[in-house]
Amino acid sequence: MNGDDTRELLREIDAYVEDLFAPADEILEAALRDSRRAGLPEINVSPNEGRLLQLLVEIAGARSILEIGTLGGYSAIHFARALPDGGALISLEIDEHHARVARNNIERAGLSDIVEIRVGDAHELLAALAEDDEGPFDLIFIDADKESYPEYLDWSLRLSQPGSLILGDNAIREGSVIDPDNSSSQAMRECNERLAKDSRLSGIVLPLIRERIDGLAIARVV
Ligand code: SAH
Ligand code: DHB
Ligand code: MG
């Protein structure tokens, strides 16, 4: 099979899984539609990855979630829906326009009481969270600026506890992480290596089929 055929087969497999496990959902589709109309980049998690995130919340029994990078709230809606009664999600977003769109999408989903969006640079917001002794969080999802992933991993270790899950989106970046000369993936490569080697973490990088091939890093705090 040549490369194009393989890619087409991967796309069909992704669609097959999506049909089975991530059926059409008006609220999620409206969130994507309004995000597109508002000019947000279409870099949300895929429906199947969203489903995987929900399953991880359920398996971990997570009640408190911290998300770094809200965009239009597509992944946040998935997380919030998977939380049990009394659960809460804090999501950090640097762009006020993104945050506004996300708040509308989350309001329409009926999840405003569960989701709190904090606007600002995640570096500062994470420092403030730690300073104020917020957390520990049961699950942390890193999905903002890729060059800051190693720092976000440090904050995640600080804001979690044994048993917490730390997840990192975009761990494969179309395979660019396997090229040691690719400087744009240097931080992601470093992050993946730390997940593999840090004795405080037990993890894996799971390759995923999306528009492009990417992956999700999954680590449990030991
Ligand atoms: N989790 C979202 C996608 C997030 S895209 C989903 O799957 O639906 C990445 C987001 O991170 C963008 O909205 C971007 O504005 C935000 N971001 C980038 N750098 C940031 C920073 N330093 N602090 C906080 N948010 C940041
Ligand atoms: C892209 C995808 C993402 O999930 C993200 O967080 C940032 C960028 C991309 O495909 O370019
Ligand atoms: Mg992402």
C-alpha cells in the first residue's frame, strides 16, 4: 500500500470509530460552528479524542480537572460532561476572544456551573493557582503553546497528587517529534522523554489519527 492509500485507510478507520463511539451531537456541532464563525483556528481535539478524554476522566474517577488552553471550549465540554455531580473544571486561556466564544458554547451546553474559564497567560495563572493553594487536580490536560509544554509539565506535577492523570495533546505532531533536527518539536520531544523517564510518572504516548497524525501523552502521577 502506498502512503496515500494508508492515509485514506486511517481516515476511514477514524470515521468508523467515530460513527460507533462519537455520534453526532447538536451541542458539540454548534460549538464548532460558532467557533469557526468567530474565526477561531480549527485545532480542537477530534471527536474520537474527545471521547477518549471522557473515558480517561471516568477511569481515573476524576472530580477536579485543570485544562491549559481552552480555545472554543470543545474539549472542555467533553470533560465537563464526563465529570460526576459536584465535579469542576478550570480552563486557562490567554485570548479573551477565544474565552468569550468558549463561555457561550459552554453556556449553551448547560455547563456554566461546572466550568470556570480564567483568562490570562497560563504561566502566570498556573503560578497563581499554586500560590493560592488551589488543587490538587485529579486530571490536567495540557493543550496550549507547544514550546511551553516542559514548563506546563512542571506546574502539573506541582498541582497534582499520586493517582492524578497528566495528559498532553499533540504529542506526535505528524511525526515531527521523531526528527531530532526539527526544532519546532524540540519542547514536545523533551516533554515526551520526561514522561518516559521521570520516576514520578508512569506514562505512554498514544498515536492518534486526526486530520493529521498526532498523539496524546498519558501519564499517571506515581
Ligand atoms: N483544548 C482546546 C484546544 C486548545 S488550542 C480543544 O481541544 O478544544 C490552544 C489554545 O491555547 C488557544 O486557544 C490559545 O489561545 C491558547 N494559548 C496559547 N498560549 C497560551 C498561554 N500562554 N496561556 C494560555 N493559553 C494559551
Ligand atoms: C494543532 C492542533 C492542536 O490540537 C493544537 O493544540 C495546536 C495546533 C494543529 O494541528 O496545528
Ligand atoms: Mg491540541
